[in-house]
Amino acid sequence: MQTSPSEKFLQSGKSTNELVLRVGQNEYEDINILISNADLNSKIPQLNPFTLQSFIKDKINHHTSIQNMKFTQQGKIILTMQDPVCAAQLLNLESVVNIKVSTDVIWENITSRFLFYDIPTTVSLREIVEELTRNDGIEIVEMRRFVKQNNSRETPPVLVTKLGTRLPGYMKICFTNQKIQTFIDRPRQCVKCYSFMHPSRVCEKTPICPSCGEIHSGICQAPQKCINCQGEHSATSRGRPFYIKGQNILELKGRNHLNC
């Protein structure tokens, strides 16, 4: 396992290929391999499906395991299968029909995330991994400790990502059966335009006021108006319909290991 100096994050030392091959020993949904243009600023052009199929048949000897192929609006290709060997072979691709590419697996379909509480910061992430691996026989993909600045809390929650989609109610650690909680992420919102459709780093819009939805400087004195639903509340209110809908979608995806 590879750990950060601050002991807030620890990642498996195994490669993506090794982890994908090991997923066959666990319960999992379909394996989805994402193929992107190696140039981050470019999309994969809309290739002829028959040309792409011929290329894959020539390069991947487990190609009969591929169940579906689709092009995304972001100019990427997603290939779906249940065979870990086929997935590992696709991950080795460096080019597709003379286009240099990068590959990755969509982890949501083959992993589970859960929270551990009441683990002191004096216990290292590496020790937690060793305990879980020895007592529960699970393969850890990564582990993160939520530590806030200027917070003296000695037992912050630990987020664990494990290989396989089945989660038991308890796991044994330090001679005790610890109850675990499925991790449900929060909706991500752009802090420039306050849309839920993209992250801030790719937003090209002029920053607006989260309270009134207009462009101005200084303290906002206008009535509150949500830029997303036009309601009489701030765009950052957690009670707004768009946030609640996003949270419900994330909970559905998290509990059912969906990636769409």
C-alpha cells in the first residue's frame, strides 16, 4: 500500500490491471472500461463501429466477452463485459485505430465504499488495512481519513473503498465487530455558475452571486433567487429541489453500484 506523508490517504500498491483481475474473486456488477483520447483537450472521433470492432477483435483475444460498446457525449468509449481478463487486456491498449488513448476502469461497478467510525488517529491507515485484510479477507483499493484543519477530534471517520460490491453489516477490527455505514457522496456543484452539470475547473462562465444569481461585486442586497430552479432561496441551500434530487440520485447510484 502507498501512503501519503500526512497519513490522510492510502492507496493500494497494486496496478489497476491487478485489481481488475482480482475482482473475479468477489461479487461485482458489469466491468466498464473507459477509453479516452490521450490528449485531454481532444475527443475520440465518432469511429465506424465495424472498424472499431475489427480493431478490438484483432487486439483482444477475449473480445467475445464484450457485451456492449457505446460512445459518450464527452467523446469517450465505454466497453462493458463481465470477464476480468478481457477488461485487463483492454486496459493495456495504448492506441485505438491509430488514435493514442488512455484507459481506466469505472470503479463504481466493481467496488464498495463504506465509513468506519471510532478509530483513533493514533492508529495508522496501514494498520487498519492489515486488520481488515487479515480478519475480513477483503481487498482494499484505497482508504481516506477525513481530518479537518483546526479540528482536535481524535476519531474522525475513515472512508474505505474495497474490491467487490457486497458489503456486510459488520467487519472485525481490533477484536471487535465494527458496524459499517455505506458511503453516499454529496452532489458536486460548480462554485462559479452554481450548476450541478460540471465541476468548477472546466467552467467558462462569469462567476455569479450564489444568493441572487446575478453578476455583481460586494455584499448582495437583492432578493434571493436560485439560478437552477428560480426559487426564492440561495443556489447553495441544501433544501433546494436540485440538491435534494441530486442527493437522491447519488444514494440510488451508491446503493446499487450504478455509474450512469
